[in-house]
Amino acid sequence: MSEIVLCGGTGDLGGRIAARLTERRIPFRALVRPHSDTTALRALGVELSVGDLTDPAGLDRALAGARTVVTTANGLGRSTAGARDVSIERVDRDGNAALVRAAEAAGVERFVFVSSQGMTDAMVDLVPLFAAKRATERLLQASTMRSVLVRPAAFQETWLGPESGIRPEKRLAVVHGRGRTPVPYVAADDVAEACVRLATMEDPPEALDLGGPEALTRHEVVDAFERALGVRMRRIVVPRRALAFGARALRRRRPELASVLGIALYRDVGEEVGADGLRALGIEPRPASAHIAALARAVART
């Protein structure tokens, strides 16, 4: 019987967690939505349970016999990519709330929830995704389960690539705000490894901030791309005031876009924790400069 249930296994981070659990021969069950692409999970031989975070019967089936839940499920990436059947409200707020309640009712003992750094009161008021994550954190902290809150810094794969406006192949980079605040960009593989260890270790911490070993400002990131490619990149600056205005104006009408703008603002004004959390788990984190160098090599080959 699978004692671990993974939610979000068809996503990027969840897929990395699934691969690690499989490599270690740790049995687990993945809750997957009816129309999700499960090709990668099936190739790993993962036990699948078809359902939805808002489907009580599906949750009950997935959680039967489970002792640990690990969830990376979120609606931001898919909704900004154009999916209409997911949203922050449906997945991150209502879906996670339903999952917490169902897990508690099923007798789950441990709940590993991937949250985020940066959830200050001001940012929670501005960023719908942060508001949903904080609500889930509070539900977990009030539950009878042992909650493990995983709070990553900015992901290298997202915030050092085209999703955040860095397009080295076009010699173009968007700078959010002043671009002078150091950010400890963290690798998704390192966060995935941390989640596996937190799900299986005997005595996990209640919360852990995870960042990378190298804090770079936005301008330093662009500088690194320029050095690696031997070219100059055009920098388009989006002022802090524009980011804040857009986040506030779109918060109700387009909460996903508002979240992207608000998080970009936070990266320019906030402060995130570095590599101590990963190293406490015995993980030596990957530096952002290595990721930048790999991206630059890929561009040079095209």
C-alpha cells in the first residue's frame, strides 16, 4: 500500500519529486486530474488515482491508507499559460483547503506543503497567490496533522528564463523595479530533493526556507548572461510603481497576472533566505550562475 500521496505530480516540481521517489523505490500514489498528461508518471510506473482537489470522492480514494501527503499543486502556471479550468481560487485556495480537510479526516499524519517565501502582510494583501498560500498554511497549523511548510525562494527555472522576461536569444531582458536587490535563486531539483527528505525523515522541521547559495541582483543576472554570450542585452525596466499599480488593478479581475506582477515587485523590494535550509538537510545547492551558464550554452548552440 502506498503511504505517500503526491499532488501536483504532473507539474515541473511535482514531476521531479515523483522521479526521486521512484529512484529510491519509495511507493507512492499520485493524484492526477482526469485530463492531465500523465505520460511521464506512467513511464515511471507510478500508481495513479484519478480525481480533483475539489472532488471529495476522488480525494477519499487517493488518501485511503495514506500517512503522508506532499503537494506542489498550484494553478498559477497553467492558468497564465491559458488553461481555463484552473485558477488560484479553484486550486490554491479552495482546492488546498479541501485537501487539508480530507487528509485530516483520512488520518494522514504528515502534510508537506510547498508554499513560498515573501508572504509578508503587505505582499499577502497584494498577491492573490500569497493570500491563498497563507490561508493553507494557517489551516495546516491549526490541524491535527504534522505540517511541514516548504518555502522556496525564487526558482531559477522560472525567474532566470523567458517566463520572467529574460530572453538571451533575443538579446533582451526585463528588469523588475530597480533590479538591485540580491535574490538567492534556488534550483527546482534542490527543492524536489528537500521535499522527498522532508516527507521521509523521522523528525522534520515545521517550516523550512529554501534558497540558493548565490544571491544575484537582476542586473547581475543580465550581466552574467552578457558575459557568457559575449553580447550586450537590451534592458527594459518596469518601474516598481507600475508593478504595484498593475497588481492592485488586476487583483480581482485577473488574479494570476496580478500575482506575477506582485511577486516580481517582491523580488525587487523583499529579502529571501539563502542556502542554510538546504544545507541543513545535507543538500549542497546549485548556484544560479551554473544555471545561467547552461542556458547561455543552449542559446549559443542554436
